[in-house]
Amino acid sequence: MSMPTPPSSPRIRAAGASLVVAIDGPAASGKSSTAQWVAQRLGFRHIDSGALYRAATAVALARAGDTFDETTVLSFVGELSLEPSRHTFAPMWNGESMEELIRAPEVTRLVSRVAQMRGVRAWVDANVRRAAEGRDVVVDGRDIGTVVFPDAHLKVFLIADPWERARRRLTQRHGRAPTDAEIAEETERLVQRDAKDATQTVQAKDAVLIDTTYLTQAEQVERIVSLARVFRDGGPEGLAPRS
Ligand code: DC
């Protein structure tokens, strides 16, 4: 009797191929800081795709005010590039760092609108894929495991209770413990943002779901690093690497 052939796993990397770890999840789920930390632990580069949506928004806002449409945004994105530094890729505007600019409250207010524009999504996807070419990367966003890298070796979807996400965000912003009233207000804002970003925030069917509500950041990083090592070091026992 012949044995059935085991299905080959598309997520086990071929020898020498670069490895993609995709981390998706809603706003303030800790994706970017976790992805950055995971990348450093593994010696991979980190790509924050949300930073590119923010960069497109910031440049449109600066050039055209807040009434821009898709054509306007696309007419300015040529001024932007995604440049490598030691552990990460950062958006630059005519060679200048945008680190502060992309975190401005006005950019945060408008970015969901820009992230709905199909042409902008195509521009971000192309830049992220180009940056990832030929190297091991940790990429975070909303649709990395579903649209940008549907064949990523490891996909993680991070979630956390909205109250806890709001508490963490405020603690980080103000450097002190927020009051319940402040957390309640921020929770409301986050839930509204979740609704605006809902169409593109999709958990891939083959993603590992991690609820970080009761985890420290070190614990979540450790889990993802352990999962990634399985793929980096050749796959779980018994699963032959794809040739
Ligand atoms: O994660 P963030 O807050 O920096 O994301 C900024 C915006 O970009 C937010 O509206 C969600 C959107 N986004 C997206 O639609 N797809 C991605 N892959 C990453 C971010």
C-alpha cells in the first residue's frame, strides 16, 4: 500500500531563501515596537508599513493641506523613499528623516483616509516588497500576511483588549499611569480607528494569534522569536524544507 504524500508546507523556507515574518494587528496592539524588537533579536531588518502610509499622508498634508484626494497624494509620493539603516527601514522625504513628522496628531487623524486609497496601497506594497527583496525581514502592518506577503514563512496576528491598548498607549505618551477617565476617552478613539481600518485589518487563516492583553512585551517578543527560530533553523522536526 503506498503512503499518501504529505502536503509540502509553503511556509518552510527553501535553503538560502530569505525569511519573512509578518506581524499584523489593530492600532496600538504593539505591532511596531514588538516587530522592531523581534527583528533585533533575530538580526533581521524591520519594515513598518504603517510608517509609509503616514509618510504619504504627511507629504500630502504639507504640500496641499488637508483636502487632498488620491491623485494629489500620488503626485507627491515620488518625493519619498524607504531607506535602510542598521536594523530598520525608515521613510525619508527628499533625504530627510520623517520620524517626528509622521507621528503628528494631524497625520494620525488623516492617515486612515489615505490608507483607503488603492493607488497608495499599491505604492506602499511595492516599496515594502522591494525593501524585503533578498533579506530576512520582520514586516508589520494590517495586511502583510494576507496581501503583501501571503507566502510569509511566519504570520502573527496580535490582538489586545481595547482598554489595555489605550492604557499602554497613554502610558507611553505621557510617561505616567493614566486615569480611568483618560483611558476611557482613548479607548473610544481606538475603537473608532479600529472601525475605520477594519477593511484592511485582516487575520490570515494561517496566522498565529497572540492575545497580548496579559503578556508583557518581553513575553510576546519571546514567543515570536521562538516561532521564527523554528523557520529560520530549518522547520519543525519531520517537516522537510521545500526544495
Ligand atoms: O500602524 P499605524 O497606526 O502606523 O498605521 C497607520 C495607518 O495605516 C492606519 O490607518 C492603518 C494603515 N495601515 C494599513 O492600512 N495597512 C498597513 N499594512 C499598515 C497600516
